[in-house]
Amino acid sequence: MRRMVLVILSLVILTTSVALAQSTPTTPMVPEATPTPAPTEDARLAVCSAPTLPGFVPHMVRPGEHLETLLVGVTNVTITQVAALNCLDDPNWLPVGSVIWLPENLMGIEVAFPVGDTDPTVDNAVISSFRANAEVVTNEEGVTFTWAAEGSEAYLYPCPTEPHAGCPRPFNAMQVPLAHTVTIRGFQYAERITYRLEVVDGDAAVTQDVIVRIVCATEWLAPVVGAERCAQIPAQPVYAAWEPFEGGIMLWFADTRQIYVLFNEGRRVQTFADPYTNQPDPTMTPPLFRNVPVRGFGQIWLQLGGPDGSLGWAREPEFGFDSARQPAGSQSYTTYIQGPGQTVYAITLVPGTNAGYWQQVAG
């Protein structure tokens, strides 16, 4: 009997403990907050610094836009440099919808201000006139736009060059005066370009486009790839001498008194200061239909091994002609050099050396 009473009491105590445990609220376990780690420094900013450069503003890329159009009027930075400053993988390709940073006030309009609505009770946007000074202009002289309008806001901006891309207003387009004249220079490509004037007044808006054809003021000596790009540096005339050899060519320039040796083997170039100071010319007897070079060409030829060297015998006597030189770009290591007739050579010299490579690109 006593054992039974103890069992019953044990069951009562156990049941009471379970009930109390179920009725007593438990404190939930809250995980300790982990602070967000500090952002690591982006290594790209060491090179791609456009977002932090003074005078650069954001631009949201519209369909069909290209850097050459966006950078019209910019002369202190190149398309390639802007692409590098924005970490663009390809300067000829812009991701639509992305934001890039471009130099501010590209068109050189110093006045940018909200005009204000002269009559808030009426929404009235009117373009009285919008014209260019010519339908065809050179890239160097640029194009002058003149307009007059009525409204509260006016914007002038280039349209994308690709057809069917549309011409939405850039999201941070700069306001321009309702009546103004501006000249835009610095076009780098021969192309048809469209500029749009947009005038807004409340809910009213009107646009008008002007199309201008840009032609190059300066031509390339050589038929370069992407010929629609205009040469930025004109060819400079220089008097030169030329002589062909079995293994290459020699060129002499009157202004620098340098001799360029263009070897056929490996398409190598080596430059020399003209060593001629009235030394006697080589006295070797050449084979039939071959020649011995004279003056500076003869001295360099002897240094290079004469007829047993890489050049071999001269195929013709040297002669003088009117040549020209043109850099392939403002930062390029390559120079185009006019040879006799329609011949053009591309010569690339390795910086800090007197050596490089060459290729005949015309003639």
C-alpha cells in the first residue's frame, strides 16, 4: 500500500512539472549581431578614377551611343583614356543603362540655369528657330548652332549615331538658355551627326533635330583601319632621300639628318645619325645591275657589313624626293612616312631605343 501511494505521488509531481514547463514562456535565443565588415578598397580606383575626378559628371548610357559622339568638344583627353578611366572593357562598346563619368560641360556653354516659368497658368513650349551654320562642316572648324524658343527649360544634346536607337534626353542633360548660339568643335569622325533641341514648359514639350555631315579636314597618309576617324595631326612635309637594297631600304631625312634602315628580314628598323662628313665613298665594284651606296648611306652600309651584310647590294642609286611624316596618333609610337610615288611606310620605334619595326601600307 505504501508503495502504491509513493508511485501515485511521483506521477502527480511529474505531471505538475510538465504542465509548469509548458505554461512558462521560454526566452528565445537571439544570435549575437555581427557587424558588417568594412568594405575592402577597390583596386580598380587606382586606374579607373573617373568617378572621383574633379570636373567629371555621371552619364547614363543610351542605346546606340558611342564615346566618339559623347566626347565631341573634348580636346584634353582621348577616347581611349576616357575608356580606361571608366574601366570600360572596350572603348567602342558601351553597356546600355550603365553610368560612366565624362568631362563636364562638353559643349562649352558657360551659362546653365533654370529659366523659370514666365506664365505658370499656361503650358507653352515653342521652338521658333533652330539651325546650324552649314549642312557640311570640317571636324576642325566645327558647327555653330543658333536657336530661339519659348518655355521654361531648354536642352541641347547629341542623338545616338546608330539608326533606330531613338534620342531620349540624357538623364542629367545640361540646361541651355532659351535663345543662344554655340559652336561645337573637336569632332573626331567623319559622319552624319544629329543634335536635338528640346524645350519643356510644364506638361508641354517640343523637340527639333538638326543633322550635320562632318568631313575630315586632315587626311591620313595611309589607308588606316576605321578610315572614318579623322587624322588629328596633319602630315608634315620633309625632304628625303631613298635607296632600295637587296635586303631592305634606306631613308634619309633632311630636317633631322637621320638615316632609317628598313631591313626585309624580320621587318626590323634601325635609325642612325648621318655620319657623312666628306669621307670617301666605298670603292667596291658591284655586280651587273647593282650599285654601291654613297655618302651617308655608304658609310652606314659599310658599318652593317657592306654587300655581305643584311642589306646586300643597292638595287638603284639613291635619289631625293618630297616626303612627309604623320604620327598615327597623338600618343602612338607609329609614324606614317611617305615614300616615293604612292608608297607609304608605317614605322614603329620602340620608346627609348633606336630600333623598331616597319611595314609598307600603301603603294
